[in-house]
Amino acid sequence: MRDTALHWKNAEIYVCIHTPMEQPRIIYEAINGRCSDSHWSKIKKLAATADIPLDREGLKVIVNLRKINPRYFNLYPQIKNQLTEYGQSITGELGTGATGEKLIKVITNSLGISPDVTTIYRWFYRSGTNFKKSQWYDRKTAMMILTNALIFKAKKYRIGA
């Protein structure tokens, strides 16, 4: 069964005929822009490995992961369980948020890493904010920074690196 869909591109309408199997790719391209076949196959492989559904919400997660750490977002399947585990364990420590100093202390103590100051600044920048020790960061920003820290740890301590 084939469906047809109308797409707008440069103020022109063109009709795209696609099968139901191509529907996730169309959603991904609507969120992120056009992608090549090789890029799409990597996205599908990452989604299958990390158990991320290929629906609108799952594809938004993948796009956000690429924004957080574009070069190493493929390490996400390795850190997914750790991220959930740390997210649940530091809930009491972070509450609804934390100061920058407390956040770095939690990451240093719980992950056992000591990144350079420029790396910390980069994590905060990728999360859409700047780092200040006394500034208050909400839980969502804290989890994005924790994701960067776990990717950093996975990258630094993987075999063969």
C-alpha cells in the first residue's frame, strides 16, 4: 500500500510517494532537514541499539542527542543505562536543580572523572547555557550536562582509544 504526501520546499509543492516503512524517515527529515541514505541507516541502527522508537518523540530524542554531542552521539547506547541509573540516584542530591559548583562536584564524585575546565565550559555551552559556579541550573540542564559527562567518560575509557 502506498501513500502520497505533499511537501513544501522553496514555496513549491511536490508530491512524494512513499511506503509506510519510509514514514519515520519523513518525520526525521521534517524535524532535522534532509538526510542521506547512509545517515538514515546510521540513525536506524542507533535507534535499534538504544531501544529508541522510530516515532516523532523518539526521533526528537535522537536529534537532541546529536545537538548535545554531535561527534560522539553514537556512544549513547553504551551510556543509556548509566544515565538512567545516575539520574535516579542523584535525584535527592539535585532535587529540582543545583548550582554549577554542586553539579560539578556531583559529577566528579559519582563518575570518578576530573575533566579540564574548558571541557566543563563546553558541556554547559552545548546545553544552551554558560557555566558559572554560583548560577542555578534546572534539572533538565543538569541531565544534559550529565549526558555529556557520561559520553566523555565512555569516550575516554573505551578500549582501543
